[in-house]
Amino acid sequence: MVGTANPLSSYSFSGQAIARIVGLTCVFGFIVDMTALTFPLEAGAAWRVGLLQQMGDRSIVLLIGIALLLYSAWESSALRKPLGFVSLSLGTLFLLLCMLVVRDSVSLQYQAVESIGTQAAQLQTQVEQNRSDPNAAPNATPDDFSEALRQIDAQAASLKQNAKTSITKAGIASTSNFVVVSIGLLSLGRLGVGTGGGSRTRSAKKLRK
């Protein structure tokens, strides 16, 4: 008796092949993007914060890629388990990157506030020098100098607050992305290295029969 092809088996194979192609595309696309953003290498918290922010924004692409690759290799423990360990490693790495983002954000805030304070102090020094030199601003009154000093203080305080707010928002966004994606990667990794694939394989074999 001639056996008939199982449409469910063909559909599963086609779906896994498509998942493998899209998954590889997502993973390699993420790697290419990060490589391009990493160079040229620089030093300092500002460069690291910018790079990690870009990585956090693109990390969902990596999560989708790993998930699709795990699905495509779900019936093969020889492929599924290594991918599971890779997912666990990446999830742990992203959690560690969260701490780096927080540290660099705090450092960047300190540098920005210090730079604004230095520039404000320089401007105040120039105003004081002009006040003591009648020829520098002959038409200016003492009230004009006092008003200039008050405006410098107000602008410096506003710039410091804006810098803190923008850096804090960027740090929170990057940290949130890393935390969410790391949880997803850790969950996928646990599924990949677990025994979930065995029941799926047995069910697929029963369907083929």
C-alpha cells in the first residue's frame, strides 16, 4: 500500500525552514549593526552610553532571531541545546550590561553638570572682570552686572537639570530594553536546554504515522 504524505509534516518543515532563514537574518543583521556602530572605537562614558543605547534599541531583533532559530531546531536536541545555552549566555550578558548602563549614566551626568558649572564660572569671572574695569563696559550699570550674573546662574541651573533629565531618560530606556530582552532570552534558553523538545518530537512522530 502506497503511503500518503502527511500535510502537517510538510507544513511543519516549511515553517521551520522559513523560521531558520528569518532567524539567521535577524541575528546576522544585529551583529552587522553592532559592528558598524562600535567603530571607530573611542573611550569614555559618553561613547559607551551611546553604543549601549543603540544596542538596547536593536536587542529585540536579536531576541526574535534567537526565538526563530530555536523553533527551527526544536526537534533536534543537538542544535536546540547549544542555542539554548547561547540564549542563556546572552540573557546573562544583557543583565550585566544594565549595571554598566547605570554606572555610565551616573558618570555622564556628573561630567555634564561639571562642564556646565565650569562654563558658568568662566562667564561669571568675565562679568566680574568687566565690572571692575570701567573701560570694558562704560554704559553698564551695577544692576546690569548683577542681572547678568543672575541670568548665568539661572541658565546654568536649567542646563544642568535638562542634562540630568535627558541622560536619566536615555539610561532608563536602555536599561528597560536590556532587562526585558534578557528575561526573554533567559526564558528561551531554559526552554532550549530543557526537555520540552522531547514531547514535541514524539508528537511529530505520531502525526507522521
